Amino acid sequence: MTARPATLSAALPLEAAAELPSTDEAVAHTLLNCLLREVSAPEHQTAVADGRLLLRLPRRGTLLRVTLRRTSLLGAHRFTGPVYEETGDGWRELGWRQLAGYAQDELELRTGTVNEEFLDQVASSHQGVGAGLTERPAAGVDRYLESEQALLFGHRFHPAPKSRSAARGDWRHYAPESRASFPLRHLAVRAELLAEESLDEGASAVLDGLGDVPDGYRLLPAHPWQYQLIGDHPLLRTALARGDVLDLGPRGERFAATASVRTLYGADAFLKFSLNVRITNCLRKNAAYELTGAVALTRLLDPALTDLARRFPAAAMLREPAFRTLALPGADGRPERALYEGFGLILREGFDGLLRPGVTPLLAAAVADEHPTSSAHISRLLDGSPDGTAALDWWRDYLRLLLPPTLAAYFDHGVVLEPHLQNVLIGVDAEGRPAQVLFRDLEGTKLVPEQNADILAALPPEVAGPMTYDAERGWDRVVYCLLVNHVAELLAALADRHPELEGALWQAVRDVLEEFAAAHGRPPRLRALLAGVPLPAKANLLTRWERKADREAGYVRLPSPLAGSVLAEATRMTAHRPAGSATR
């Protein structure tokens, strides 16, 4: 029997639209987040005074100001209202386009390089946010899918989180913000022209079971948007005319867009398609090495994941046991790369056999969103309770589900998980309490060579290379994804409700890290973390400006709230502040 995610009580109504920021303010605040984290704060060009953040763009010489809803021990403050710039006549309101232009000027002066795409990408993101706010259909009854499709504003530390570039097709037909679901485009491919790898017959059966094809053919499902983008490739058109490929059209079960846009959910499985669309930083295409690498990594990780499942039974990884694609030979006799990669899909496990009875999976990014845009938000899971003790209890339970398996994967197995908010599902029980955690997306999972040399040596170099991080870079990735991207953002959503508890929420993080360190011989990297070394934050603004691949992204260092002295001071400061006071 196919398992379906458990259903909590019917989805609650969204917050009143007046409580969400306007499109202009959301885009301006996101740009300001990036400038604060990557440009001004590292050069000590910021100050908090009278409930406002002052931020100077050092090379441009511009002073900006915004009102604070709440300050943050990590420096990831919450803003409200317009951004202003200082002029000779006082303070003048600054629109999002002007702010984007100022960011462009500052980055040109900082780097000595020009990025002619930058303003267009910010404008594209503005369009995406606006469409999500104004054209959003009503939520359905599936609370899991509601959470996947809840991210109206995107990553708040990326300059263009809702930017989508494509030569043709209307992205809104396929966007999670539009609550999109649609049938797949079915292609029947002569068996000898299909390339695939599967770890077991069941994985292939999932794909074959999506629809019938004539004898001698195999089914290749395609994302309908991708078919629009590459369906006129001359080699494909020739194969269609010859009957080597049959276009059976859109048919079968509807699949729903998840947060990543190109990964679709249906038939209790996830299909990760190639999509020749740049979303945030990258063209979302499955490279040939990623197709084979996903299956290889699923096989290679089996001993480690089996061990982690035994030790942490409330945590699991959604594995990727199969890929399938089109292998039409080109002029050189080899599969034509544009089609091989363009129609490549990776099968990811669904919830059957993994999800505990009575548990509903929710996208962590929706739970942690700055603004409540779905019934998955932490404010809804706490059922509107004003009780800070209940929030702390929920938080401690969740940290003990999330942190230990991630750290054990790194220290015990040399496996770098990538548990950022979009790669983790929080399983909650009928009362909204954390009961399980599911990790997903092996594309970001890497191996540390020092602990996995024999495994990597057995792989082709073009597969093994992208699958590895050295120990230091791997640790930066773990700390960024786990603590800065995930823990700090969910903590912030809790602190929005209980500002007086921010120090206690960080103390709970420190407590779980201390417990793990004590039980694992206090490894030096964890000792440094507990001593308060600066935390790595991915430099999304600079990465996008320099047009680097995500793998090449650099980090900026943030002052850590984990040091005992910082937490002691935070406790002292909040002890005398009235509960509910939002700004320090």
C-alpha cells in the first residue's frame, strides 16, 4: 500500500495580507540583508541606534537607514518599513530599484568588475515576489504540499531569490508559488536509446509504472516546461519523425511543483528533472556526472546511512536510487549531451516506508519563514500559544532530532550533509511537535576524501571529483547549512514571537552541541565552535555578482552567538526587558 503523509487538522487561514510586506519592501529588505552580511558588516560600517539600523556602503559613501522590528545576536536583524538614504537635506526614502543600483555601484567599486545581468535579475525576482503575493490560489488540503509551495519571498540572504530566466514558457504555470500541479509529458523511447541506472528493480518500476508504452519502447517522463525549452532540438525532431521517440503528450497522474521548482512530487516519489532555467544562481540542469553520481552516492552511502538510521531512528535520508534519460547518438556516435542532460531525471524516494505513522512532513523553510505564509509556519505549529516554555520545549526536541545525525555523518563517516532549510523536512505529530527529520537532495551531499579514499578511488574521476570536499571546506558547508542557514533562521522565527528568549534559544543549541561533543571525544572543530569562532555564511551576493557556481561560493564570517560569554550577556540584557519587547 502506498503511504501518504499524515494530515494534520485542516489548513489554517493565512495571516492577513496586511501583515505581509509589500513586494517593494520585501525586495528592498532582502537586498539590505545581503549588503549588511557581505559588504558593510565585515568592514564595521553598521550601527544600531534608536531602534534603527544604520548601514554605510563604504566605497560609494552612502549611509542607509531602516527601522528594526527586532535585532539579532547573529546580526541577521528583522526590518520593517522603507529604506532611507542620508542626503544633504535629511533622510530620503529609497525605492528598491535605487537600492539595487546602489548595490551594483558598490560591488563594481569593490570588485573592479561589471555584472550587466544584476539589475535584470533583481527585477525578475521582484516580478516573481509580486506574482506570488497577488496571484496566489487558495491552499489545498494537503499540508505537506502547502509547505513546499509556501515560499513567496525566497532566501532572505540572496539578492534575487525569485529570479527565473527562460527563453520561453510562463514560469507561473510550473511554479510552487502558483501551487502548480500538472501531468508530465510522456515520451516513449526505443529501449536501446534509453540510458538508465537503477539500484533495484523497484526503482525502475516506479518510472515504468507511470504510463503504458508500445512494445519495444520505454517510458521517459519529461517536465513539460523543459519539453517546451528543448523539444525543438534537431536530433530529437529527427528521432520523432523516424519513430525512435514517440511523443505521447501530457498524461498520467498530476505531479506538484516543490520548492526547488524542478523537483516534482507525485505517485509517492520525487522526480528531479533538468530544467534549462536559471533559478537564483544556477542553470538547473542535471549534468551527466550528476545523474550517475546520484545513484553512485546512494549506493556508496548505504553503510553510513544504515549506521545513522540505527543510531538515530527518527532521522532518515530520501535516497536517489535511479536515473533515466535520452541517449540519442550524435555525429560522433556518442549520446548527444544537450539531450542526455536536458532530459535527464533522477528518481528520489517518496515517503513510503520512511515516514512514521501519524507524522506529517513539512518543509523546514516554510516552518522557519520570516513571514507566516502557510499553516506549516512555526507560529501555527505552536497553535498561537504565547507560552515561551512551550516554544523552548519544541525547540529542544527539534535540535535533538536535527543536530546529532548531521554531526555524526561528518565526524564518524566523513559525509558532508547539506541540511539547509530547503533540504530538510520536519516531521510533526498531530499536535505539531517535532517527531522526525528527513534529509534530501544528494547533489549537495559530499564525501571527505581522508575518510573515504577507497570508495572514491573506485569511481571515475569525473564522478568522484564533484562528489568531494576537503575536511575544512566540508566543515564550513556543514556549519553554514546546519547552523547559519537552518538553525539560526528557525530560531529567528521563534525569537520573533519571544524576543526575550533569543539567548535561551541559542543556549539550547549550545547544550545539544556540548552533549554531542562530550559523547564524541570533543573533536577540535566542535571545541572551536563552542568557543565562539566566527560562523561561515555563504556569500550569495558576491557569488551571484561574480557569476560563480554554487560549489565555488565563498564565505563571510559572522560573530557567533554560541560563546558562553555572549550567551551570559544576552541573558543579562533580556532579564530586565519586558516580555514581548521586540527591539533591543
